[in-house]
Amino acid sequence: MDRIVLRGLALAAALVLPLAFALDPPNGDLTELGGYAENRFGPRAPQAIFVPPLAEPARPGASYDVLVFGDGFSRPEAEERHARYGHYWTDHLRNLTGVTVGLRSAGTAPLAAYLASPDFRERPPRVVILQLSERDLGERVAGLALSTVTTPRPHSVATLRPIAVEPLNRQPRTMERTRAQAWSPPPIGHALDLLVKALPRALLNVTGGPVEERSLAYAGLFSSAAATTTLFRAEDFQPWRTDRRLLEERRAGLHAIQDAVQANGVTRFLLLVAPDKGTVYADFLLTPPPHRSAVDEVMAADPTLQAVPLAAGLTALAAGGVRDLYAPNGSRWGLEGQLYAARTVARTLGRLGVLSGAAEASPDVAILPCRPDQGDCTPTPTQTD
């Protein structure tokens, strides 16, 4: 019996140890969740990070021009081991405009509780931005019940002097993803996790996991080694996204939140629904999904809801050859997506009268120089067979 156990351990070591030394540690939420190789799906183009970060976790008693309640599109999530403050659209927004930006988790620090707090009454921000992931609209948005809010019915918003745009013009650092190093302790746990998740998929053709690899109709949409496929959350293609009645119910609830935020007559509200990766890249898939998201369309159908439309613009940028709008190894924005969101929010705040002199810079200009040896200077997609 001991011999069988020892042989089993030796076989496992012979399989796992070389794999552990060869694998890059997972940086993306999709490579880690689905058990896919970071070496294949990790971005090769550089990302950007501000050190120190320009947006900060909101401190009790501190005043901010813009307070963002968001998720992993806006700030690091607690479970993301490699996520760091400094590379989100919120940092780019501060860099582009000079406004102070505070960050709160929409999940652990509910907006309704904040609206009932002394902080909001005594130090109201000029803008509250609620950033939700599109997939969150499938269920009632948690933490946004307004039963604890005792503010009066909304009245007209006071005419305040716009904040003058004063860009910080900080230059972010290049942020390369973590690579496998022969002299570093090998990620044995990751290798085991990848084998457990990948072997049933590869050997038994097991499907139905939380992450899907789908073929692209064009190469060059992402900078990863997997030129003609990328990863998506399986829930990105659920049919509820076309249910207009459900989306109209969600819109009515979000409008009630807007009214509650703006009831003090000082603070403006802005809704930022981050489109899911599958929504933006649906038309670039070799086998397009049968359902197309109607989220942006339904939200825009109410002109009084102050929402930032992003899906159509991101799709247009992808069609124009901008790579890594979303991370090839993750479900959230890469550098170009973060920049586009920041610039679009800045322009929207200008139209709302919160900012004066908001830049109208082209959203498809990268903030980092291209690297000719990596092909970053020629991102035009090429049709594949």
C-alpha cells in the first residue's frame, strides 16, 4: 500500500512540478476561475498604473468632489490577489480632470446607508457615481434599498459653479503582468488547480463551467498569445439581457436612487453600467450568440436618467482595431477600456455642468508608447479563416 501511495505521489510530482515552474501565475479573474493558462491568455501589451494611486479608498470624514460606489471595474476586489489600486478609470479620471475621487465598494458599503449617514449630510460630494457590472442587473441590485433614507422628495438641483478642469498630467508607470521565474517558488497550488479544472475539459469534453473559451472572427483584438480565441464568463450570454420589462424595472429602481442622491439639491448622480465582455465582443465572435444585450438601449430610453452609455463606443473602438479594451485573461477593462470610461465620464460631467473645460480628446489614443517589437504599433485586426 505504501508503495502505491509513494508511486502516486511521485507521478503527481513529476506532472505538477514541471507545470508549476512553467506556468505564469494567474493574473486574470477568468484564467483563475476557469483553470486556463495565463501564459496563453495573459496580455502581452503593457498596462498602466499610477504609483501612488490617484483615486483612494474613501476615508470617513474626508470630502471628495466625486465619490464612486463600484466593483472590480473601479477598484480592487478583496478576492483579487493581483489587483492593485492605481490602474482604474477612477485614477485616469482624476488625472484628466484634477477632481478628487474617493472609492467605496458597492457591495460592502451600500449607497443607501451612505445617503443616511452624517458624512453625506455634512460633506456631500459634487457627484455620486454608481458603477454596476451589467451582469448585476440580472438580479435586484443588492444594498440599494432606500427604506433607510429619510431625505425629502427631490427638488431642483442648485446651480453651483462648475469645477474647473485642471489635469494633473501624471505619467503612469508601465505595469507588466507577473511571469514565471525559475528562481521563484513555483505556484504548485495553481498548477494543481489548473489540472483539476482543465483535464475534464480537455480529456472528457466537459462543458458548462463558469468560463468559456470562444473563437473570434478576427485576430488582433487582444494582445495575448491566443490570437483567435478569448475567455468570457458563461453568464455574459444569458437571455435575460433582452428582457425589456425586467430592464425597465431595474431602470425605475435606479432612477429612484438618482432622486434620493440629488434630493439635497447639491449632489449630482451618475450611473455607470460597465458592459460585460460578451456584450462588447458579441459581433466579433465566430459563432455570434443568439441574444444581444439591450441594457444600454433601455437605460438610454429614459432621458432623465443620468447614465453613461459605454457599450456602443467600446464596440466601435474594437472594430477600429483598439486592442485589449477588456483584458484577454479577465472579464474587466484593460488599459484602453479604462481610458475610454474615464474620458466618457469626464465629458458627461461636463454636459451636466459639474465640470468646465472637460477635455474632448479622442478616446482611442493610448497613454503608453507602443512597442514595435511586440506589434503594439499596428493593432489593425486581420480576418482569419
